[in-house]
Amino acid sequence: MNVGAGTGSYEPADRTVIAVEPSRRMIDQRPTGAAPAVRAVAEALPLPDDAVDAALAVFAVHHWRDPIAGLAEMRRVARRQVVVTWHPGMFSDRFWFVRDYLPQVAAHEAALATLDTVTRQLQATAIVALPVPADCTDGFFGAYWSRPHAYLDSGVRAAISALALLDQDEVAAAVSRLAADLASGRWGARYHDLLDLVELDLGYRLVLAG
């Protein structure tokens, strides 16, 4: 079961999957051939106890109204749980955009259910680091750490919930500073060492339980 499945980007193709997604708009964007989707919320999964082998949630828990209830539901319906989340302290310290341009993200994240909440509620058996490759093709917040010009694109920013949920005047000011630093060469001078890396650990974590 993929909980908070969205458009199905993270669903495996080599096994039977059922998707749970509360947004009709997201469900309507699922491609032809995607796993069947049920419109429901994480806090009330529409399955009996131990109905599936594993429950998956990728960058979803922090969006739930009651993360603790949603994680308890994952444990109820699945023998194993797999969650992708992040360590907010590492993210804020290691990601230049947050640390040097938009520290407001850190304050916003303080109220979110991230790594500590997930590991505690699921009684995690393993936590695996997920470094972000320099050429990452996904569109989550840290995906463009080595391609700073991407954050100047309003379409890119609109797809990143951490930015979309902030005060847009604050985001615009940060983007303006970034644009100026890129144009002047200051960004390249300050972060040139990043451009030699093939991946960077920004604190994203895979949590396994069950």
C-alpha cells in the first residue's frame, strides 16, 4: 500500500500495489496503468488488520493532519512499514538554500512530523541515508542542490511544498538574492566545492520497520 500516493511516482512496478490518496486532483493525474487508487486519508486506511505485506509513505507523513494516527494505521494494516522522510537539523545545516537564503524553512519544519516522529512511532529497525545525486531527476526540495538556477523557476518552486507553504514575499526575497549571487558569480565562488560532488547527504532518510 502506498499511503499519500499522489500521482504514483514512487510505486514499484514489479508487485501488486494499492494506492491511498485523499486528493481527487492527484488521483486524476495518475497515469494509465498505475495501481488502483482509493480516495482516503492516512488516519483511516480502508483495509483490515495485516491486509498488506508493506505500507509505503514517501515525503507524505508531514502533510497528514495527525501523523501519529497515520503511522499507527500503517502499522495496523501492514506487517512492514517503509517511510522516506528527513532529519530537519541536517537539512538546515547542509542545504545552502535553507542555511544561507531561506532560514524560515527551518522554523517551519520544527512543527512538522519528520525523522524523530517516524522512527519513534514505527519503532524503526533500520534508518538508511539517502544521498541526493547531483543529477537527481525528481523535483523535491533538495533535488537541485547542484543546479541552483532551477530555484529561480517559478514552476519548480510551485512543485516544492516547503516553498509553496511559506510566505511568498519571503520566498521571493530569497530567490532575488540567489539570482543576484548567481549573476555576479558570488554563488559559484562560495559553493564551488559542491560542483565537484556526485551526491550530497542532505538528511533524507529511509526508515524501515516491522
